[in-house]
Amino acid sequence: MDYTAFYQPGVPATITPPTDSLSDMFDRAVGQAKNRVALDFFGRTTTYSSLGHQVARAAEGLRQLGVVAGDRVALILPNCPQHIIAFYAVLRLGAVVVEHNPLYTARELRHMFEDHAARVVIAWDVAVDKLRQQPDDIELDHIVSVNLLTEFPALKRFALHLPLPGLRAKRRQLTMKARRTLPWEKLLHNKGLRPSHPRPRVGDVAVIQYTSGTTSVPKGAILTHRNLYSNALQGEAWMHNAQLGKENLYAVLPFFHVFGLTVCVTYAILTQARIHLFPTFDVGLVLAAAKKSPPTVLCAVPPIFDTLAREAPKRKVVFTSAHLCISGAMALPASTIEAWEALTGWPIVEGYGMTESSPITLGNPIHTTRKPGTVGLPFPSTEIKVVDPDHPATVVRQGERGELLVRGPQVFQGYWNNPAETARTLSADGWLATGDIVTQDSDGFVTIVDRKKELIITSGFNVAPTEVESVLKAHPDIADAVVVGLPHGHSGEEVVAAVTLDPGCELDVREARAFCRARLAAYKVPRRLFVVEALPKSLLGKALRREVREQLLAE
């Protein structure tokens, strides 16, 4: 099917595949952009030239710690200048970045470290204690601790050190003394990596990105330089109206999520954008920044667009500069489209992807041909087909429901240390089974209608029900648990649990949620818990989540 008739004029059917690495892409951007601003962190700016120098010094610092090509280096960082510097420094050595959510608990980090076996970690100092809690079989050679305040403008740093209770609390949220670590600043105390140091190749592994599947164990998706670079080039082709070196890109998506990684770390550098960094989405911080330097490119999830559309008029902040806006990771409601376009005067379109595809594979054209309610058309150089879920070799008829398969240069290489899951997900000829049930209309536009997998998507984050269930079942009063996602206007879905209790027990819901919070990242903790007499099971004893979900929806 020829999709280009519905593309925005000027968007090509294919991209020229990259032949060199993300490190080469970064160096070209630095050489061309030079003294233009690369990073803006609460008003403190870093030029592309300075960014290049810091990456070279960080790479040399890591080399002196013993990092060599192929080594995994773990990053546990929020969005901050050090995150981007560390990312490109690791890649320059031919090593592999492993991204982690800094809000993960020690328990959640353990499996990932057991799997990827990184010996060097660059971590936000607030997260260092979680590394100290790891068992002895998790061997770490070096922990580099990052203090976010060192990159704040001097005036903000001074204000945060004033002896006021509110500021003390804010300071504790942002930084914490991390003993027996190497401070980030000392890592950079050198003259920089020699330019002649061997460079990574386009087919080398760049990132291991963990993703929640239907099992309780996250899997590490292997993404090469070619995968991530290709997706950045596809994004550049799709956002055809972006101007090289002239865009203000707001990095409100977390870099440890592959959507944020591609949009804010690779695509943004490719297009030599000015990247405004936000450690977390805070509507007040974003609106304050927009008053001084409004965004022109904003990629986010629907709840962020909803919040900004609601709050910006109240504070008289104008967003009419935001001419390139893409929503992803969850369904984009019609009400969000209406509110955002009323605020900006520009279209907002929905894209689709998954960690295993770097992540973006489809998008609505940024053009009058878009079809709200669909996830759009295949990106340039991307093939799709819709197949019978039970017989993947059989393509269904146009308009019929089937599982979406994707193939393209952005599709991953498999799961780290997990050939069985790789074989189930990725065919020998490169087709990625997405697990999403879709329909495709006569123009080629795709609509998501169901999920073959049972993932819960809340505010753009994937939650594996079995992971939450295993924590709930460890609670002393809970006999069994089933976790499902229920519709929620703000976050897409909310995590909800139905539980049965041991004989004679009563459930303190507040205490049970606290029990979960100690073992799970906050977004995985059930928002609501329902105590039921029994859970519906199959003849084999498997919990029937669909029936539980229907029962809870009827409550």
C-alpha cells in the first residue's frame, strides 16, 4: 500500500539508513552548532561546543575507570545535563547504556542488575542508597554520584541553601550526600578522550532498555546505534517543518523511557535543538520556562497536554509557538486534541510505538490528512501487516481485526539474555509482533482496538500485572490478587487490584498501599483495592483478568 498520498507534503517514503554511529552524529552536531545553546536547565545554558568537551572528558573519565567497548554502564538519573553527557560519553567508548528509572525501588533494580551485570553506575545521589541495598552477588566496581544542584544557576543554588524549612525539604528531594562514591565532577577532571580512540560502529549495541512484558520480569530490549539513529531520522522526516538549529524542544518526557530517549536525546541532538530539561514534569516549572522561552517542539503524553491546556490560560502563558506536537504512549482523547488546539492554534497528532522499536513506528501526518482516533500511518522505511493472532502467517482482510506486525530499521535485535522471549517476539525475517490488536482502513490508517498482551498503560508507563500481583500476594493478609487496568480520564488507565484475604484477616487499604510503595515504583501501586470473596479462575486455575476487569467496571 502506498501511504505517501496521505503524508505531509515533503515527507519521503523512505529514509537513507545511517552508516555511522550516534557518536558520529553527536560530533557532527557539535561541530556545526558550536556556540548555539544545546541545553537549558532552569536558565543555565550549555553550548554545543561545551557539551562536546564535557562528553569527551566524561568518556576519558570512564575509560580510566576501566570501561571498554561492550561494557554495560547503568544510568539512574532524572532529566539533567549530566544525563545527556553520560549517555554520549558511554556510547563514545563503544560501551552500552542501560537506562533505569531513578524512582525504582531496590527490589526492582535487583533483577535488572542481575541481568545486565553492569559494574559501573552513574546515579543521582538520591538513588545511591538503593544500590547500597543490593545483595553481595551484585558486584559494582564504581558508583559515580550526581548532584543535580551543581548544574543549577548560581542564584537558584544559593536560594536552595537558605536555612528555611520549605527550602530544606526541597533540597532533600533534589540531593542527598552519597558516601563512598566518585563525585561526577571528579570524573571530568581530565583533558578529554583522545580523538583517535576507537569509535563505535553503526551495528554496535547502544542501549539496553528494560520493558515490562506480560510476565513479572522486565526484559532488556537490545537497541543498536542503527536502531536509535534510524528512528531519529524517521522523526526528522516526519516533523518535516522543524528547522535545523532553530527549535526549542521541551524535554518533559523522562530519558529513561524510550520515547523520551529518542525524542529528547537523539532526535533533539540530530536537529541541533535547544533542549529545555525538566527533571520531572512540574506544570509550574514548564509554564515559567514558557514565559521566557516558549516551546516550538513538544512531545509528551496526553495527561501533560491536558494539564498545560488547563493551566496555561489561567497564568496567561501563550503556547502559539508550539507548532510540532506529538502525543504517544497512550490513547489521545478527542477532548485533549480540542483543548490543546484551542490553546496553540496548531495540530496535535498521535504516534504509536513500543520499546522494541526504538520506539516510534506509526504516526498521524502533521497535515490535514490526519485521522484523529487512529495512530496513523507507518513511518518512512517502516512496513506493517495485520495478521491472524493465532496464525501469524495469515494476513487478515482489510478492516478486520488482527495483530499488528512491524518491520523496519528501528526494530530491536532481541532481548538481552532471553532467546526464548526473542523468538516469540521477533521473527527470523525481522517482523516484530507488537501484541496489539488493530484494524487498518482503506487509506492505511491503523486503529488500536485491543491488546493481546495484558499490560496496563498508566500515564504512558507500562505496568505488568503479574509483578504487582506478586507483591500483593506477599502481604501477610492477602491470599490472592488480580491486577487490572481501568479507564481513567487523566492517566489513560489506573492500576486496580481485586484481592481475597486469608481467613480471619481484614485489610487496611492504606497500609497495603504503603506495603506496595516500599517494593514498587509509585506508578505501579494500585490506586484502588477491592476485597472480594473469590476470584474467577479458569479450569487450570489461571486468574481470568478480563472477567475481573468487567466485574470492577460494573462496581
